[in-house]
Amino acid sequence: MTQTQETVVLTGHIIDSLILAKVLDRILMMGGTFDIQDMQIGKTREEPSRARIIVRASSAKLLSEILHAIQPHGASVESERDCRLAAAPADGIFPDEFYATTHLSTQVRVHDQWVEVEGIEMDLGICVDPVGLTARTIPMGQVKRGDLIVTGREGVRVIPLQRPRARDVFSFMESQVSAERPHGHIIGDIAKRLMQLRAGFREGKSGSKVLLAGGPAIVHAGGREALTWLIEEAFIHVLFCGNALPAHDMEVDLYGTSLGYGHAAGRVVPHGHEHHLRTINRIRAIGSIEAAVRTGVIKTGIMAACVRRGVHIVMAGTIRDDGPLPGVITDSLEAQAAMRAAIPGIGLALLVASTLHAVATGNLLPATIPSVCVDVNPAVPTKLSDRGSFQAVGLVMDAASFLRELARELGARL
């Protein structure tokens, strides 16, 4: 049987990060074969390794599929060629065969030089300026007619994640999601990382901000006090949420209820279902959440702490929002752009009790940013773990328990 073949190269910490094993396994699972032509193994942990592999398949189509599958692990075709570029045919439309990015660091070859792709995230295209030798990711909706977009997979190199030196929960190659495993050591490792990032943030180090994307279950389940403490103690620097989290947080301050449930009374109060609407209406009359806090109308809680600590807030609305509150972005593409603009400088993402915001935020994050997804529904952290980053940690537990345990690990007396 006639076979087609291509030689690929793997470089880096391909042994201890199990990259070589994953590549070879994927080749065999997809029906291909391989020969390792050359292998140079680093003698120390700092010294990289290199493997030269001939990949064979029964057809050019299967070979292309195998090369596509192993590319995210850093397998690049040895015969280096410049990337292929095609002009976008119209605004908002990529050319046929456009290259779709992963969330891994990526380079493209332009005029025989490897150029780093800026703003990497998954499911975007790559726009290249061959004169200035620059490359950047671009969402489909932002592409303009005539933009030069990378097509095919030639001249594209993906840099796989290496196993971190730190020996904490973020250093494991795969984070299994289970409701039946103890969470204490994981939360302890997250707390240590938060302490390190806060120290770095105070010293002005880049990549030291902490992002929390959260849903209203944080308030309903009793995690409001713990999250407020984390914000006040400068452990959280960016907040992604929808309309509901701030609405119910401020409802607690004004009425002592969230979604009409009395936190002190422990029961639904008469006409309590109106409280979040009355809260939204009052804030709309004042003009903004910040003004409500500055004037003393809102005195306690998550939003009050955010305003006082200067936390960057992005509120992205949904079709079911009431009001909405002033500052909630109702255009989804505008909200996506605002979230994307807040990502630079993030060193850790906590995705807590919000399926939509967890998935949306996860899609915006480069693989190099460790993330923790917490939800009572195991499908949510599982989906985030399946994104492919071994630094995505999933916890199946309620939001309030997670935030309280985390705050206690960091010294809170709740």
C-alpha cells in the first residue's frame, strides 16, 4: 500500500511534560505510523530535548488530519515554509481554509522569520502585517476586507505548555474533576498562589492580577461575605459577571434578601420577589453603581468593595436580564471585547458558579493562565478541563463553601 509521509520535529521539555508520549499515541490512535529518526534527550531539567519523527499515513487526507491533531502539542513540520496568506474577501468574513487558533502560544513564519502571534486565544484567525513583521489574533467579526489572514497550517508553529516547576495543584498534567475527592489541599494551593500574586501585584509585577468570574449563586448560597473579604484584602483585581450578581448583592444590602429570600429570617419574605427589581430601579435612578456606593446608598457587599478597592468590573448581560443595571453591556460582541481587553496582566482566573461566564472567560484565556472552575454541576468544570490546559483545575462544590474555605486559608475569620 502506498503511504504518504512527513517529518515533524518536537523540541522542549517533551519527556517530563509527556508531550512525546501524547504525540506518538495520537499518531497511532488515528491510524498512522511513525519512525523516530533522531532523539536528543536533555541531561538536566533545564536542558531541552529534541525528537525528529517521520509520520506515515495511508492517504494525504489522513496525514493532514494527523498533522493537525499533533500540532497543538508542538509538532512542527521540518520543511519550514512561510505561512500562506489570503486577503479577507469582505468585512466579517475570513478567507476559506483560514487557520483557527488554539489557546497555546503560536508563531507564524513570515519572510523566513518566526513571528510571535500577539493576543493568543482560541477560535480566532491570525492577521499578519508582512511589512512590519507582526501577527495578531483577530475575531471573525472584526476582520476587514483586505486583511491578510493565515490560511492552512504551513508556517504555523504551536508552542506546547511545559510542566511548571512549582509543585502545586497547577503542576499536574491533568486535573480530574470529581465531587468525591477532598478539596482541602487544592484550596490550600490556590490560597498560596493568591498570596504570591498579591505580593507581586503590590510590587508592580506584570501578570499578577487575579480575575474572578462569578454568578449570583455566590450571593444566594451565602458566599457574599467571603468574596467581599477577598476583594477588600486585595486578592481580586478584575471581576467578570452579569446583571444578576451585582443586583442580588445590592439587594442584600438594601433589603436583606437575595431573590426574595431573607438571609436573616431564613425564609422567603412577603413581596420579596420584587426586591431585586426595586434595587435595580433605585440604582438606575442614581445613575451608576459607583455613585450609589460613593453616596452611601450601598454600604456593604461585593460591589461596594469593588468600588472602594478600584476593581475593574465587566458586566456582560444576557437575554433574561431585568433592568438592566447601569453599566451592564447588553451587546454581546461589545461585552466580549471588554472582557478581552481586561485579560492582559491576569495571572490566575477563578471561575465560580456561572456556566456562561466560566465558558466565555475560559475561551478568552491563553493556556498559560492557570484557572480554577468551581461549580456544583460537574459538567461545567469538566468542560473547562477539556479545553486542553493541564493548568485548568476543576472543583465540584458550591460557591459559598469554596469562597469561605479559601478566605479562611488566607486568614479571614468568617
